[in-house]
Amino acid sequence: MIRIPVKTEKPYEVLVAEGLLQEAAARITALPQKPGKVFLVSDQRVYPLYGPRLEEGLQAAGFELRFCRFAPPAGEASKSLAAYQQLLSAMVQAQLSREDLVIALGGGVTGDLAGFAAATYLRGLPWVQIPTTLLAMIDASVGGKTALNLPEGKNLLGAFHQPAQVLCDPALLATLPAEEIKNGMGELIKTAFLDEGLWKRLEAWEGALPGAELIARAIQVKAALVAQDETDRGPRRLLNLGHSIGHAIEAASAYQIPHGQAVAMGLGSITRAAVRQGLCEGSALARLEAMLARHHLNQDNPFKVADLLPYMKRDKKAGSGRLTLVVPRRIGGCELREVSWAELPDWIG
Ligand SMILES: NC(=O)c1ccc[n+]([C@@H]2O[C@H](COP(=O)([O-])OP(=O)(O)OC[C@H]3O[C@@H](n4cnc5c(N)ncnc54)[C@H](O)[C@@H]3O)[C@@H](O)[C@H]2O)c1
Ligand SMILES: [Zn+2]
């Protein structure tokens, strides 16, 4: 078992091991604050795959439990105010108190919805994340960000609420569709660009599904940035590498291009721009292109600069008239740079 401490104000651990789902009940029993009831949130695709097994384990663990299941439909639409309200009603019906525990079993959508409910119901109760997608394992379940979408845009409502624990079982990736693995790989390659050690591991890796070692290393890279900057005002923003352009590509495609794949395009785009400006080593771009190609990720931005600019200017992370971009210099060396609207076109490659 690999244990990764996340040194936030309220510290906790991410545990990574194949087969960890089987042990989830024991891990939850051992939490410093042993919960009364457990309220499980999952989506309609993930619940039938892993929910009953988790519930059996929790029941067999022998402490008093009341099971409440809530299974919103799978997909981004579940991060809505309507789904949130339904979830809160189910929590009230289950008479959840602050001594109880919410478990999010699913991808980033389930984590964001369940986490936001856990952050806000009764002003916050503890929660445990059991991520089931590669993206959620290496990204969404680390760092305590939770969010809902508003009709006006994605992730506009949210809270920081660190979980009590994250249980990451890479064996759960066996059932994940190939497109979702690709999404996670886009984000994993981005994280690796920030850390040369992880990048080298990824270059040397020949498997099809990332295992515990690789996943744990990616979590460590993110956890280290989160520990330095829990609320995302400083170095944590390096994790946005490829995202300013990536978010614009997602939006310009009317969300037909999925997030991780748009991030891969954004990463290719900004690295090309940085090389063109003499800021990034050409060899880093060549290695990035080889890596993206190996994982069947398209690195070409399919849009014109003019199509992307309006979305980049609307980015919620954009301050007035300027945007903080993450600029690649070399593998393992990226920096934050303030760029004005007028300069933005130079940064799209
Ligand atoms: N909070 C954060 O820090 C953070 C970070 C990154 C992304 N996010 C959010 O995460 C969301 C994307 O997460 P995602 O890519 O995990 O999407 P997702 O939760 O929608 O999962 C993708 C699909 O895979 C299915 N699935 C999940 N696990 C499975 C498994 N093991 N086997 C078979 N099918 C499975 C789901 O039902 C869904 O249909 C976005 O809403 C994004 O905004 C949040
Ligand atoms: Zn991302």
C-alpha cells in the first residue's frame, strides 16, 4: 500500500493499492472520527459495478451503519443545482448528522457533487473519496476542490472541502472505457510535464493501464503543490498547464471534445508557442509530441486563434485584462506568467 500524506490545514492521506475497495470498510472504521452512518453517493454506471461490493464490506465490518444510496445519472449534467437539491433532500431523509460520513464512489462528477454537498450540508460533514476514473484518481480527488455547474458556466459554484481520506484502487480502472482512460492520460501527461521524475517514469512505462506506482507518483506531484498552496493563489496554479487553451477548446467545441483530450491539445499548443518564442527547449516539445502520440492524444488545436480568444477572456481564472498562463520552459520546469489580452494570440500555437 502506498500512503501519500496531503499536508493541508486539515491533513489526510491518499491510500493507493490494487484491491483497496475490498478493504474500504476497514479503512473507514480506522478513521480517527469513526462515523455513525455512511451515506454513499455514486452514479448509475459505477454503482452497479462497485457499489454492492463496497456496501457488503461496510456491513460486514460490523459497526452501526445505515445505507443511503443516491445514484444520479452518469455525466456532467449531474453537477447541477437540481441534482444537488435532490441529494440534499436524500441526506435530510437519511437524518445525516455531522458525526456521519459521505462516501463518493465514482469519477470527478460524483466527487464534485458529493463533495459540495458534504461541504455545505449542516455547514460541512466528513467525506471519503473512492475515485473510479483515472482522471479522478490523479486529479479530481486530490486537493479538496468541489464544484457544481451553473446554467451560465462550468464549476461556477464550489467550495474547498478536504476529504477525511481518499481510497484509490487502480483495479477499478479495468472497466473504464478507453475514451475515459485517454482523458485521464491527458491530465497525467500534463502533471508529468511539471515533474521530470514522473515524466521519465511515464516515458519508460509500457503498460496499457496505469498501475499503483505511476498513479501514486502523479498524486504526490499534485499533493505537493496543494500543500504549498491550498487555496490556489500561488504555485498550485501550475496544475493549470494546458488548461487556459484547453478550456477554450472544450467550450469552442460545445463540450464535444472531452476535458482531458482538450488539455492535451492545450498542452501541445502552448508548448509550440513557447518554443516559437525561444522560451522552451525544442527537445521538450519533441518529447511531448511523442508522448501524446503514443497515447493517441491529438495535439493539434482544431480551432483558429480568433475562435478561442473570447473563451479565454471569459475564463473564471482571468483577472481583469490579464490572464496568468503556465508557460513551459522544459520538462519539469514551468512558470506562471501574466499575459495581457493583446499578447494572448502569441501564446496559442
Ligand atoms: N475537483 C477537482 O479538483 C476536479 C479536477 C478535475 C476535474 N474535475 C471535474 O471532474 C469531472 C470529470 O471527471 P471524470 O472524467 O472522472 O468524469 P465522470 O465522473 O463523468 O466519469 C466519466 C464516465 O465514466 C464512468 N465511469 C466512472 N468510473 C468508471 C469505472 N471504473 N468503470 C466504468 N465506467 C466508469 C462514469 O459513469 C462516467 O460516465 C468534471 O466535471 C470536472 O470538472 C474536478
Ligand atoms: Zn484538468
